[in-house]
Amino acid sequence: MSTRSSSSNSINHTKELAPLIPNIAPIQFLRQSSAMLDLPIRTTATAVLYYHRFNEFMSSKEKVINVDGTLTEEDALYQNDELLTTTCLQLACKATEVPRKVRDLVNVGYRYYHPKGTTLNVDENYFKMRSSLVTSELLLVRALGFDLEVELPFAYCLNVLRGLGSIRYFMTDETKRPSKKHHHTQKEVWKKMENDMEPEMSAIARLAWTYVWDSLCSPKIALTHSIPGIGLACLYLALRTAEVEMSMSMSEYVDMWGASENISVQAVRDVVTDLLDFYDHFPDITSPTIET
């Protein structure tokens, strides 16, 4: 697996294509089905980013119609949310080395998209869906440029919080690849936070964690901003939302914690602005309130 790299031109092109507001239903499926399958955070977030990247790829390519008037396989997958999201989930499980049975993935997808339908039996339809997953996975891998490595903002965000509060739980290097023997589920992380943090720091960690999750739901934020920039912005937003008395300005905060990653104040401000705009489009989500 190769490390993802992008030129400034490709990043600018992505900024033009990636929308701030996603198609929320597929994102909800990925998060809810991950909970049902007891998937770790890294796997779920990886699946979400695969979904964004495939949509970005399809938005940038010219639509092709076959001679017989049918869609190409890629366009057909692009228009089939059930198959696409299930494929993203399956590929994310493989990429993060969290094996799940294909049968379970198919059943979860079927029950979510057909809530009033009958139970999916192991019959011709079931095996047809399994076969479709094999083909769609190849299409997805090709669309991703065979680059399955995904960097996430969670570790960076919480490592900065560790530095701010000297939190015992984050004394280990969270940027390392998770052990094959054990993957932390979100419930385990929350439990550790509650047990090992001061109440105020635990609340900030929860806020920052939520903001990181929500930022990954937005194609624009997830695809056009740097990972350290997202992590730093989400933590800053959490600190301001919690009305923590900060002994430094935003510029000093970014200089202290973002200098090693060449993060500018404007980059952090852009992420915060995009995230606040994101919340404005979803009134059901509690938008953070910041004192100026």
C-alpha cells in the first residue's frame, strides 16, 4: 500500500469538487452498521473516507455510456448506495485488518436499506449480492488508485490534548498502527477517557472527538484540509465551546502545537469555519457556541 500524496494542483481541484454537505444517508449507514458489526473507530472512519474519495473520483471523470445504452460498471456502482457503502465497509475491514464475514456485511446492508423487507435468505439473491461485492471492490480499489492507506485526525487531536493536560491514557503513541490482536471500540475509548481523565478534560475530549467525527462526514473538510489541521481545529473548537480559559491566543496555540506540521493559523480557521457552516446545515446537530 502506498502513501497518499497530492500536488497543490490536485488539492485545488478537489476543493472545487468536494461539497461541504454530504449525502447524509450513506454516512449514517456506515456509522450505524459499524456499531452493529462492532467495528473499531479506525475501520468506520476509513470506510467513510473511501466513500468520499470514490465520489470525488466519479465527480471528476466524464460520464460514459456504453454502446448498448447501459451505464459503465463504475457509474452503476456510483448510483447504487447500498452496494457502494457495503463495499466501502468491506474494503475498510480488510485494509484495517478487522475481518468480518461477508454474510454479516451483506445482511446488515440489506436490513438497513430494506427495513420493511423480508429477511434475506441464503438463496440466489444472496449469492448475487456476494458476487456484486467482489466486482465492486475491484472497481473501488481502482478508483482509489490502489491507495488504501488512510490517515485520521483522532490521534493527532488527542495527543495535543494529552500535551495540554498531561493525560495518562494518552502516554502511548496513538499514531502507531493498532495491534492486530486488539482494536479499541468507541465504547472502550470512552470508558478509558472517563476513568483516566479529569472530568473537565474528559468533556473536552468528548467534544473534540465528536467534532472530528463530524468533520469526516463532510467531503470538503475531510478531503481538502490536512489531517493535523483538522485535529488541531477540532480541539480548538472543543476548548472554546467548553469555555476553557486559554492562556494563549489562537495564533499562539497554532504556533505551539502545529509548527511541526507546518499548520498555519488560517488553515485552522478555515477548518473551524467549514465545520460551523456544516452545523448550520444540520439544525438537529447541536452546533457549538463560541464566545468571541
